[in-house]
Amino acid sequence: MTKDDIKQVVLDIIADIAPDEDLTTVKPEVRLRDQLSLDSMDFLDIVMELRKKHGIEVPEADYVQLASLDSCANYLLPKFEAKGK
Amino acid sequence: MSSKPRIVITGLGLTAPNGNSLSEFRANLLAGKARIAVIDVRHMGKHPAGVCDFDTTKWQKRKELRIGTRVGSISIFCSREALGDSGLDWDKVDKSRVGVYLGITEHGNVETENEIHNISQFGNDTKYWTHHHNPRTVANNPAGEVTMNMGITGPHYTIGAACAAGNAGLIQAAQMLQLGEVDVAFAGGVSESIHTFGIFAGFKNQGALGAHEDPTKASRPFDKNRNGIVISEGGAIYVLERLDDALARGARIIAEIAGWCINSDATDAVLPNPERQTECVHMALKRAGMKPQDIHIVSTHATATALGDIQECTALRNVFTDCPDTKINNTKSFIGHCMGAAGALELAGNLPSFEDNWVHPTINIDELDPECALPGLVINHPIKVARVDTILNNSFGMLGINSALIVKKYGVA
């Protein structure tokens, strides 16, 4: 699992929870909330889908780490590696 | 009610198992076309059910659909269609003076069942329980989704009234308009019941779930071989206004609310009480300033249960003796029992009679139950009558809630 793979994992989740959004132009370094119509409930959906689909737990104190695709990749990479992925 | 403002219907939107507009619905009622599907019910296998096929993305984004509920989507579709039908200039309407009053039989069972199933896939660990569960299951959900979709900032809530809910929503709206609480009301009834296995299981174990090898014949009120309810989803939402406001904007007036009554049996949770039903209809007539002979169509509640149909027929016999011009029909024979939407949909399908003087029938009667042989019953084929000026819409529900709503053609005395 590379950081790019993880970004795609997150984008796939967002595609499900925000199906009206155009994800082709998402900038990885920019906060997701600044470029997509996502609210706090949507971020809880991202956390839930990481838990359901990948067995990844994101504690509430770490939600800020999901701000952008880049920060997601940096934060989630060791968690995916710990899962042997 | 002459001292209070007169209330009129100026718009209507609906989705029924056999139609997504009043014109389509009405055409199928006159043509005798039932539409009942067979669906796979969780834990229970295949059962007949009335399924709506309206375009869910006509008025909602896909994200709204994902976050919201099925009944919220039904409510939004019907409200938006009603708005279009009303001719209201929505940009100029003061949204703080608009109310949403939707009747529901029950709400939340679908989402709760779904989440129980969901966490069962994860060892019943509640950390997999969705955070959307509460906003989806609060009792005001369907009406609240309408306000968010349409930018309505006036009051919204649902009226829980079992299967009398469709009438109850309309009555609530009429009362709020008369009180001056709002200037425009979106009101009626909605249901997503087919998506919960619990209602199927409950009726089946009560011996009241309809079945037939041909699903379109499964709902057969008044037939001697009826065997229970066909569960359906649907919605019918009306735009209601005070008559003076409707006239001032040159609105097309579909009908006038003439009178109503809601009362309670206070006897049994499931067995209807014809004495109280009789009183309910009599009170609605009194408030409308009418006699039984003044009613041209009685839209019955009958659900095709063995006892319930007989109880209602007993009540109707008590009221409509010597009423040769009163015709009696039933809509559930076409679309099943749309629960919270039933009363509102059943009224809607009869409203065009004010213009075309046709009375749609009750269908699927192969052998009329003698105990249901009411003189004015319109059986299997529509009939043309000299005039239709008035409709009595009956809707009754569990815990002994009875509702009778009388509407009349605008302009008749």
C-alpha cells in the first residue's frame, strides 16, 4: 500500500458519500472541506467506512489528520502497514 | 365552521404504486388497473407489496438521497409536485409562513431494522451503528426533509395517527390555516412501510397479511375470500390555503375542505368499533352542515381484513340509509394499503370526479361478501353519475383512531 493507494481509498469513500461531487480535480494538499461540499457528518462517514472496509480505527482526537488527501495518506499509511496491507 | 376561514386545496402531488401523477393515478383507477409487485422481504421471503417508481433524482441530489430516508424522498417528491401544481410563485412566498404537516403511520422502523442488520454483520458491535440513525428516525423526519429541500422556515412536524394519518395531516393543516399560524400548508400523508419486515411479520402473525397467486388480486376488500392487507408505500401531499388568499392570487381551486372529525374507539387496539366510526362520520357531516344524502362518494378505508371490512360496512349502513345518490368505493383494491399515505391518496384518486362525474370502483370482487353488500358499492367497473359535489374520505387506524374528512366541489352550496 502506497500513499497514492491510500489517497485513492479515501477518494473512493468520498465518491460514495458525496456522489454529486466532481473528484477529478481534487488537490491533495488542499483541505477537503475547502474544495468539496463536505460537513462533519460526512467526515464521520469517512471514519466509519475506514472502519468497515479496512478495519482502520481513527480516534476522535485524530480526525484533524483527515483534513486533506496528503494528510490522510501520511496519517493512514502506518495504520494500513500495521494491517499488513 | 362558517365563522372560521374557509380552506381550499390548490395543489396536489403524489406517488402511488400505480401512478406518479394524479392524471396517471386516476386513469388507472378508472381503467381498473391495479399494480402490486412481489418483493423479497428480509427474513420473510416473497410477498405482494405496492412499490412506487417515481424519479427520486427529480428533486433531490444523490447526496440528499444517501443521507435521507425513503419516506423523506417520497415527501419531497410529492411536495415539489404539489407546489408545481399549485401555481404558487415560490420565489415570492414568505417561507416563514409556510407549514408542513405530514401524517405517518409509523416512522423509524426501516432505519432501525437496517442498522440492526448492519451491526449483525460486525458481531453486533455498536461502533458500526451509523451516526445518521437519529436524524433519520426522529419522528419529524419526513416533514423536516421537505423543509430543508424547499427552504421552508415555518413549522413542520408529522402527525402520528396510524392508518388515519393521511386525513389527520390534512385536518391539522386546515386547523393551522384557520388559526392563522401559516398562510400556505403542505399536508397529507406518506409511508415507506414496505421497507420494514416488522410490519409484514406483525400482520402475518396477526393473520392479516394478504396473499394471492396473482399479486394484483391480493388486495380484495369486500370480497368474500379476502385474506388480509397488502402493504404498500406512497405519498400524497396537498397545498392548502385559506379561500380568500387563493382567490386573491387567482389560484385554481381543486376542492374545499368542508368538515371533519377525528375520534377514538377507546375499546380495542386492533378491532375497529363501528359505533365510534358511525359517530365520527355523523360529526363530520354535522360540522360540514350536510346530511348523509348530501354525500356523493364515500371513499372507504376497508383494508381487506375479515373483520375490519364488516365493521366499516356496519358503520356506513348506520349512516347512509336511504341515500340512493351515495356511491361507495375503495382504492386499496388497486394499490394495497399505503398506511400513512392511504387516506391522502384515496382522497386524491376521487377528486377528479368533481370534474368528470365518474366514480372509480373497488376491484377484485369475484364474490361479494353479503356482509359488505352496501347498496351504493361500485363494483369492478366505474360508473358515470349525474354529479359529484361531495366526497367523504374515511380513514381508520390501530388503537381505535377514526377520521372522516369531507371535501366538496368549490362553488357548490
